[in-house]
Amino acid sequence: MTLLENDAKARADSLDITRSLIVQAPAGSGKTTLLIQRYLRLLAAVDEPEAILAMTFTRKAAGEMLARVEQALAQAALPESTWPDDPSKRQTVLLAQAALRHAELRGWQLQDTPGRLRIQTIDGVHRSLAAAVPISAGGAGQLALASQPMLLYREVARRSLREAELDADWASASGRLFEHLDNAWARVEELLAKMLAQRARWLPHLVGRRFDDLSRELSKSIEQVLRELRARLQEAFDTEGRR
């Protein structure tokens, strides 16, 4: 098969909604168009439009994708003589037309309720999931992204340190930590807050691990650091002695 034939086959395969796919292609090759076409193809098959969730990284990208989907649906409602001649764009309108027919049969009224098209940022999806948690279960109806998360990390660190003082099992460990840092509360709080900000680096190593296993692993790491430090010091003294 030629490169063009391979490309055409890959684009056709991307519309197979019975399969999960990963699309990898350079910039400007039409990945967004494929995503929109696949979205429209799904829209013609689901029971409700909310069953489809499209996620992007930025609000701008989400807005552009939503605008293009709405544009395709609007164009599909116009006479066929107004449709574009470009094969890819025309296919998008054909998929949108099928989605409109399905929407009419299901009574979705997408023209009046475009908010039913769930094209959101990853943060937006997480926020909607958190907001759906009942208040009785510790959820909250009014949630928003924090513009200064470090302030929240400091608050968590502060509360954790206070609770540790009241817990017999943790009081000894927190006491050793404060002793090591000359009882500098602000310094301890700052270090814990910075750890929380970078939890993606160390949290996976803690989840599902036994304390004894972690303790042995940490001890080995400390011993390795000490051996390397002793070796460097010994090398430094030997070099100084030869002068």
C-alpha cells in the first residue's frame, strides 16, 4: 500500500467506535478533525449525548473543539448544495447529519441545549466529579480550582503537625523531625508543603507498601548515601595529603 492509502485506511479505522485507538501524527495532519469526526460518529450511536466525554488540556482547545462540532451540526442542517467540496470536510458534515437525525429521534434538542455536549478540560471533569459527591459524604457543591495551591498545602501540613502532637504513635516521629530541624516550625511546615506539591514523585512508592518494607528500603538508601559521602571525604583527604 502507498502512503496515501495507508493514511486513508488509518482515517477510516479511526471512525470505528467499537475499537479503542491511539492516534499519533505530526502537527497539522488533521488529528483534531479525526477527533471531531469520531465524536460525531459516537453522537449518532449513544442513547444520550452526556454518554460521550471528550477531554483536552486547555480551555482554549476545548472551546475550539466544541465550536467545530457545533459548526458541523449547524452546517449539516443546511441544504447539501452549501456543503464544502473538500472530501474530509464533507465527511464531517455527513457524520454531523447522521448525528442530527439520531438526536431528533431521541429528542435531544441539541440546538437549544448545546451544554449537553461534554467537551471539557481534564480539570473541569475532575471538578464536576468532585462537585457530584454528596455533602453528607464530605463533598461540596461549590468547588473551584485554587490559584495558589501552596497555601492549601501549608494548611494541610500545619494541621497534620498539630494532629501528630495529639497522637501517641506520631508524636515521637514528629518530635524527632523537629529535633533534626532545630524545632523550626516554619521550616518543617515548608518542607511538608513542598512534599505535598511534589507528591506525584513519591506517593506511588508508599501506596500499598508495608511500613517494615519501606523502612528497610529507606535504610538501604541512607546507607548508600553515607557510603558515597565517606568515599568522597576519603578521596578529598587523600588528595589533600598528597599535596
